[in-house]
Amino acid sequence: MDLNGDTLAKLKQILPEIFSEGADGKPSIDIERLKIALGDEVDIEADDKTRYSFNWSGKKQAQALANQPSTAALRPSVEDSKNWDDTQNIYIEGDNLEVLKLLQKSYYGQIKMIYIDPPYNTGKDFVYKDNFHDNVKNYLQLTGQVDDDGNRISTNTDKSGRYHTDWLNMMYPRLKLARNLLKDDGVIFISIDDKEGHNLRKICDEIFGEDNFVVAITREAIKGGSVSKFIRKVHDFVLVYSKSIDEVVFGGIEVDGVTLDLEDENGKYARGRELNKWGAGSRREDSPGMWFPVPGPNGEEIYPTRNDGSDGRWRLGKQKMHELISNGNAIYEKRENGTYVIYEKIRDDSNRIKQFTSLFKDSYINAKGTDSLKSLFSMERSLFDYSKPLELITDFMLMSNTLSDDIILDFFSGSATTAHAVMQLNAEDGGSRKYICVQLPEATATDSEAYKAGYKNICEIGKERIRRAGEKVLAEWQEKQTKNDLLAEDNKSSTIPDIGFKVFKLDTSNFKPFDGNFFSEEMILSGRTSLDLFYELVLKQGYSLDYKQQILDIGGTQCYALVNDDGMPFVLAVLDNAVKANFALELLKYALTLVIIKDDCFATDELKLNTLATLEQLQSKDNPLQIRIV
């Protein structure tokens, strides 16, 4: 995604009069015209050193780094994954800066909640030291993938003279890219201690805006603490920022953002939560599993509909919706077009209307996270230091009001507590939230418990934790379903928790760098598979990684495909098989949005031209099919 170009295009649409032609034909912004356009509403800053600002060595490079396009790719690792064909969860091994760049086009404005637990900058080994010129090469060297001498670790000691600077340069571009991914009602939670907490607050005010600061949560991290020269420290912090403070709604008193006076035959209820999904992802096709009937006030079946009468989706899963209705906690409001809006009653004495406070105590200490890991791995000592407790991440998901199929991102995944928490909460409330976890495959110390147990890097711990936690979550869910004889069969949850995950690994692009030779026969790196190439192409065309992927036979031609829940393809790619003569005619049966064909899959130029001519018949305003020949 061209972030600079996107910003310029938006600005040009709003204020076209401030642009003029600059050097080499590039767009140029005339500051004087900008002043005139804005009048007295905005104070245009000059180069005035007396103004308040927060600067450090390397800040400009760090800002520019976020906008530099990535030359990397995410290579699928089916063998490391679990339930590849069905899962919508994603685990990515790699430098999170490059990964965040690669996710920009597919996940721009799609993430509901971000939680990160970045390095606290304690002066120990600091592995996220970016190379402003070639960060992919830097990452490969760092993880020992291209250096025969093993892992190379950059250090950031408090005696380096760049103690705070290196940390700020690391955090700034990552947070800037993270903000792009948040939905308008999205929230980010950042764990930190007092070594960099003050600096983190300043750069977050700059990136997210001071008005979007929500709260600094104080968390009791340890009990008692160790003897200190001054005062025992037993806490750390979590900074909370919204993407847009006017759009965000937090769990608590205003559970879902729709606070109304509702009345039924039993009297007045002060608040109700609207259960028909609105806004982004509100269509039936966005989440087919959330389109199902529920009993109406007169016994009829009610399906979720949008304001325009088209098929919509419920906010809650089937089990929760039926429970609300069977327990008499639903209120029906009939629209003029005859369709219904359903509200959930929220009684004033319900625990659900209690707001979270800015002080997290007792159940949020690190020891609970450590005990959880030891239990999962059946070990006396933990494999991972300072793992956060499940309760912390679960409450953040509730606080940020994540709904059924929202996406939660953690790009400092560590021991994968976030993945565990998402699976656990889904099992409890019937949701289908999805996670994206990103972690640098940082080597474990040779004298650590993890290394001795066979886990040579942090990613190996995280993936194994998800496997074990998922099986535990599923077993507990199945036991609960078996014991739940009080509910009718139709009211039991039909949403089996998704305990799988797709693994992708950061690497260089599958395409060879262009060397000026237009007649090169092979532009693909040796050792790369067609599946590698497929995912690089579809991700950069804006398709997310959580779609189901299959290999299909279309008229005798083998295709890599992204398919809907009903198995119908909407993206097809021919990458390693000859295109058959009737291939294009077969495509007329499908509602496709993208077709990719590797050029050498055409046996003749005539077949290529005929195929393209047929594909162009599928292109229209209603079906903007993209055709890519590579």
C-alpha cells in the first residue's frame, strides 16, 4: 500500500486548491495557499524553535520508515499450522515492522482492538533495532537465516548514549502503522513500565492525537515486590488510546453504544443494546454464520436486516441470541418496512453496566500468567518470563467492546497470551473473534528452561502454547455443551470454537529484483512454491490472510483459490499448470473479483488473447473483476 500516495489523494480531494506542480512533476503543497484555505482555524507552524515539540535523533528517519514500501513477503507454512483449511486465526513469524507494512492494504481500518506488550527497555539485549535502508535483510541476519555465524543481536544498554533514542525509533513507525489498521471505533492497549512510559505517552499523543487518549491503567504486576533502595515497585501501566474518541464505545455502562429508553409489558428499562449489526461488516456476506432466524414476538422467524431491507447479520452468535430471547431479555421494535430491530434489555441492577476502573488489582498479576503457562506445559518452571494473565487480555476485549467476528491484533505476541484469550472468550460467549499474532523468532537463551525443553526460539513457544490451549478450550467447551441439558437442542451453541491458526513466515519477495533485463525467462526465486507466490500476490491486492484457501480444478486447469464459506471461489490463480482452452468459459459460472495467471501457463499467444477477451466479459460496474498476468 502506498501510504504517502493515499494521504496525498485524500488531501487533494479535500483541498485541491493547495496543490501545484513541483519538481519532476510530483505534487507540491503550497503552504501559503494552505494558510488561505484554512483561514484562522489552524495555526500553521513555522520553523519556530520556541514551540513545544518532542524530538530525538533519528525521528525523521523513523517517521519516513513507516511510509517506505516493504520488499518482503509472507510465506505460508502449512506444516506448522493447525486446521489450515478452516481456521481464520493468523500467526506470523517475523519483524513486526515489515509485517505491519504488508498488512496495510488488506487490513486497513479493519482491526477492532490491538494489545501489545513491547520491550520495556531494561538495558538488556534489544533485538528490534531497525536498519533504515534494508530492514528485511536486517531481520534475516538477526534471526540467523542468512548468516552462517548464527544470530546477531543488537544491544541497547543504558551506557550506549542512545538508550531512549533507539527505543523511540523502534516504537514510532510501528505505532504509526498500527493506527492505520484500527477501525474508527478501535482501541489500542500498550503495556509499559515507568522507564519509557513518559516517552510512550508523548509519541502516542503525536500519533493518535491527545484527544484520543483514554486512560493510563495502573496494573498490580507482582505481589509484595523485592527490596528496593527506595520504594518497592509492584505495578506497571497500560496506556489506552482510541482511533477516534467520538466513535469508540467502551464496555461497561454503555455496553454497545446504543443507549435508549426502552419499554415492554414489564416496565421501563433504562438501557438497551441493539443486536442488529451496523456499519463495517454489517452485511450477510461479511459474516454468513451470523445470519440465522430467531423467534419473533408472534412466533414468526426473524432474520437480521439492514435499514435498507437487505440481509444483515446479528452481533451475537446463535446460542447467545436464543438465550436472550428464551429468558425474556429481548425487546422488538418494528420498522416501517415491516422488519424488526431487536434490543437486549440491560437492567439497572445488572453487573454488565459496571464500568471498568483505571486500577487493575489482584487477578491481573504476572504470577497468574506464569502459572497458566506452567500448567499448560506441565512444567514446574515457566518457559517464558513475565507472561501476561489471560484475565488482563480478556477484560481488554470486553472493555473495547469487541463483538462476534472482530479482529484482535498483537504484534509483540510473546507467549501468545492474546491468542489464548481470544479462543477462551469465544468459547464462553459463542463469539467468532479472530486474532493476528506477530512475533520475532528471537532465540531463547541456551541456559533457559525453554531451550532445554527444545524450544529454540520464542515463536516455537507461542505456537505450542496455542495448540495446547486450543485443545483445552475445546475440551471444556464440549463438556459444557454435553452438560447443558437445560437448554433446548436448538439453543445450544452451533459455533465450535476456532482453535486453529495459519502460520506465515516473513521472507524476501518471491520475485527476483529487476535487473534491467526485460527478457529474463524466470522472475521467481528458486525454492519458492506456487502457494508462496499466490499469497504474496493476493495480499498485495488487498485480500486478507484469513480467507479459506483451496486448490480447484476449473475446466481441467488447476487453480489456487480463495473461497467463501459455501466453497464458491472469488479469487483464482493459475501459477503452475497449463491453461486449458475452455478455462475462461468455465469462469463465467463464478462471481470472481480477481484472476491471476502466470504468463508461461499460456501455451500460445492465441490462447492468451482468447482467455483475456473472455475474462473481459465478466468486467462491469457491478463486477469490477481485476485481471493480472504475472
